[in-house]
Amino acid sequence: MELSLVEIWQSMGFLARLIAVSLVAMGFASLVVCVERLLVMRKAQELSSRFATKARPLLEDRDVETLLDLCRGAEYSNAPLPRLMRFGLEAYTANRKDEAVGPTEMARRELGRRLEQLGAESRRGMGILASTGSTAPFIGLFGTVIGIITAFQGIAASGGGGIGAVSAGIAEALIVTAVGLFVAIAAVLAFNYLTARFDKFDMMMQHAASELVDYLEGAGGRSA
């Protein structure tokens, strides 16, 4: 007896179908998150690279005002690196008369807070991948239990233990388990890959923040 996927689906009970649909939905959600985060990361890197090319000469000239205007431009309103620079420069300019702490130290503190904020924003949706990778195997295992129960019900209904009585339940159990493992493995691989990309980008942002503080210290010494 050969069982197609359609026949297996038709033989499934309501609970088994609900488990299978849930796994497919989790896999689709993970795919959407992965593609969306990759596109966001690609756009952020392109905008940050173009911004860095324009900002570096201004940093070297200690032209804080022009650099701040560049950061506020509509072209870079959503890019993480210009936003980070804007936060630091705004804190610096707003505290130029602060003699107790100093504008550079205030900028350093603001940059530290904003780095955490931007890092959290860049990882938006990663919880879906983590949850899918950790729970999908167990959901598939639950489907396996349901399939085995269905197989025993087939044995009881037929009054015997022939392969025809249990094949549908066993196939149902194995299919759901396979789907759960596939979804979980894909989610874990995507999570690890994106995490590595985000860690690399975070390191670049931290380096940019440190470089900005160095230039602001130089600007403060020059203005003195």
C-alpha cells in the first residue's frame, strides 16, 4: 500500500493537522524574519558605507556642525551608523557648557546607551528564530505521539496488527516529526548566521563610536 502526502493528510485527525499547520506556519515566519533581517542588514551596511565616506573628511577637520547636519539628512534618517553619530553629536553640542562632566564625556555616555538600543533594534524578530529552533522538535515529537496513538486505534478498530492497520498512523507520525526537525534545523542555522552578521556589525558600530569620541576630544582641545 502506497501512501501519498494527500492520503496521509486526509488520514490525519484534527489535532495532528493542527500540529502540522503550526509547524509550517513557524517555518514560514522564520523564513520571513530571515529574509527581512538580511535585507535590513544589507541596506544598513550600504547606507553606512556611503555615510562614512562623506563623514570622515568632516571628522578629520573637526567640523562638528556640518557633520551633524549630514547625520540629520533625510538620506540617512533610518541608517544605524548616522543615527548613532547624530546621537553622540547632539549630546556633545547640547553639553558644551557643562564644565562638571564635559561634552565629550556626555557624548560617550550617550553613545554607550544608544549602542545598546540600536543593537536591540537590529535583532528585532530574532526571538522568533530562537523559539522556532528550540520548540519545533518538541512539537514534532508531540505529533509523533499523536500518530502512534492513531496507529494503535487502527489496530484496535481492525482487530489485528497488520501493516495496513498501522501504516497511516506511522506515516503520519514520521511526516510530522520530519517537518518539525526540518523547521528547527533551518531556524537554528539562520539564527546562527544572522547572529554572526549582527555581531560583526555591532563591532563596527562600537569602533565608529570610539573614533567619534576621539575626534570630539580633539575638537574640544582645539576649541579651547
